[in-house]
Amino acid sequence: MLLPFTAWEALFWLPSELSWRSVGLVLAAALIPGAAAYAAYSFMQRALGAARVSMVLYLGPLYSAAVGWAVLGESVHLFHALGAALILPGIWLSTRR
């Protein structure tokens, strides 16, 4: 579905260098969320139950910001902290007993 848009972007917008590093990063972006995240989610669902594990999905923006900072060198801004300040207490309130 995204292949035509990816090809357009690669040709006209931001031409990228094709290297082993870029191929490795694309494979990591496909395999880590595609396999490892679903396996971890399935394991957690068996151990904790669907209701408690569903709160993990709200951590996606925080994971994305952390990986962007650690891997890509993105800067962390105030809106990241505000988002975390809204997400984390909500998860805590919904999972406490």
C-alpha cells in the first residue's frame, strides 16, 4: 500500500543513500515491532490478562520518543514531558487495584 508513496519520496523528495546500514535499519524497523513486540504482547496477555495489558498500548508515544532520542539523536522537548505527564498517571490509575 505504501510502496508508491515510498518510491515517490525516495525519487523526488528526499533521495536516500542505499547502504548496508540503511538496509539494516529498515529490517530492524520491520522485524522488531513486527515480531518481538507482538510476541511480548502475547506473553503479557497470557500472564496479566487483556484488561491490564491493554494499557501498554498507551505507552507507544513514549517508546517512540525514547527510541527517536536514543537511536536517531532526536531532541526531547517540553511536549514530550507533558505527554508523559498525562499518559503515565492515567496508566497508573487504570491499573491499580
